[in-house]
Amino acid sequence: MTGPGTVGAPPAPGPRAADVRTARRPPVLRLLARPEVGVFLGAAAVLVFFLIAAPSVRQGGSMATVLYQSSTIGIMALPVALLMIGGEFDLSSGVAVITSALTASMLCYQLTLNVWTGVIAALALSLAIGAFNGWMVVRTGLPSFLVTLGTFLILQGVNLAVTKLVTGNVATDDISDMDGFGQAKRIFASSFDVGGVQVKITVVWWLVYAALATWVLLRTKYGNWVFAVGGDQGSARAVGVPVRFTKITLFMLIGFGAWFTGMHNLFSFNTVQSGEGVGNELIYIAAAVIGGCLLTGGYGSAIGPLFGAFMFGMVNQGIVYAGWNPDWFKAFLGVMLLGAVLINLWVRRTATRR
């Protein structure tokens, strides 16, 4: 009972107020909040388009070629995406691939060593380059754009100069007859038969790495660290996230991806051109952006870049199968990139709209 001088209990919230507080976002909006949804729809649209425009794409061999092209981009796009989620990006990833292949090729050929010696040495060098980039970024506070641009120019010059100095040419010597070549080729560049269609082993590695990266991001403490340092580095440090360790290891993952892709190039073609790789870093970054990763960090997935790489491979080969002028490839990529950025922006705004 309440008298004139007493204060009664606050009224219970009306049905309308309770509904506003307890209403859950519709399932469609929750689905749109996933960073890979937009690129999945885009990849499906591109696939359907080329299935109609280029009937030869429907053949098993053609699709195997598309998947192969996608895998060579996707293996590098995965660590690039993780680095972007962590708030940084690497402009040296394209030439780092060639640096790795050149190191393995020249070391084992010039010193007449087992091929695996060159492979291991190339891995060590690639990880060291990644660690150097990460250390420079966290130690100096300089933007990763500037640090890795410097590394890009250094590696580009060293690749060409050292190759000419050692081999007297712009390409390395053929190593296909050296000890250990067959074993390495089976791991990095072999093919296997699926229903009469030859599929490259890189497709398997690509899918395995994508599954592993997804597990790391969503199910491990390290994945939480990656999102934290990309979202707000200061807040992450304040709650005990090892920011330096996380960023350096992300750059080292770029080194690992460059090593693996470089070994694939080497054991696919037996030799390496020292001037290759320039410009590929933009394709890796674009695949990650198309896959839903933000340049500002803190948002993205590993599945999205998988579909982004597939779109690149589909357009690259689809233009050829359709009989169009391949000079249009870069124009298609530009349209895809701008379209993906706009779609991702719309998706995020729609998903967060109340």
C-alpha cells in the first residue's frame, strides 16, 4: 500500500518497450553480418555468368584449370587476409614469392646440394623477411605500407641483381635432374586423377589452409588476438593481448605463404624468372578485400578470401574460354574490386541497421 507521501514501485515496462529491448535481429540480417556472404553471392553470380557465356567452362578439365588458377592466388590471399584483419598489409608479398623460389633454386644448383636443402633455406629466409617486416612495423610505428614498400623495392632489386651475378642470366638453371626433385615436386606441384580429370595438388593445399585459418580465427586464442589488434590496438594491449607477437607472427605467415607458393612455381617450371611477382601483391590484397576484409582491420574471415580467389580464377580463365580479348582481364578485376567494396559496405550497413 502506498500513501500520499510514499513513492510506489516503478511501473512495469509495457509490451512495446519490452519488445524493443528483447527483440532479436532477423536471421537474414545476422547472416548478412558474416563477411563472406557478399563474396559468396558474387562468386556464384560470376560462375553462372561464365557457365552461360563460355560453355567449355562446364567441362571437368576446364573447371580443374579454374580451381588451379584460384589456388595459386588463394594460398597467398589467406595469410594476406589474416594480416589485414590484424590491421596491416604487405606490399612485398608478390616479390617475396620469387625471392623464395630463387633462393632454393640457386642454392641447390650452384652448390650441387640436395633440393631439400634449398627448400629449407628458402623457408628460413622467407620467415626472416616476414619477421623483419613485422619487427620494423611494431618497433618504429611506421605504417606497414611504407615498411613493406621498402621491402618490395629491396627484394625486387636483389632478385634481379643476384640472379644475374650468380647465373649470368635473368633466370635460374633447370634443377629437374637434381637429387630430391621428384619428392619435392610430389608435395608442391603434383597432380592427381579425379574421374579422369587431372587436379593440381595446390587445390588441396588451398582448401586445407583455408580450413586451418578458419579454425584459428574462430576457435583459438590467437584468432581473438588477431581481431583484437586489428580492431583497436590500444585496447588490445590494455587487456593483455601480446600485440607485438601477434603482428610479427602475422607477417611471418605471409613469409610462409610466399615460401609455399614459390616452391610450387619452382617445381612446376623447374626454373624461375627473377623479374616475376611484381604486381601479384595487389591481386592478393584485392582477393582479400573482395572476400570481405577491411583495410582498416578488425573484420574479415578466411572463407571470404577463398571465394575472392575463386572469382579471380574464374574471370581469368573464363575470359579465355569465352574467346574474349584477355586484355579485358584487369578491367574485370577493377570492376569486381569496386563492386565488392560497395557490396560489403551495403551488407555491413544493412546488417547493423536496427
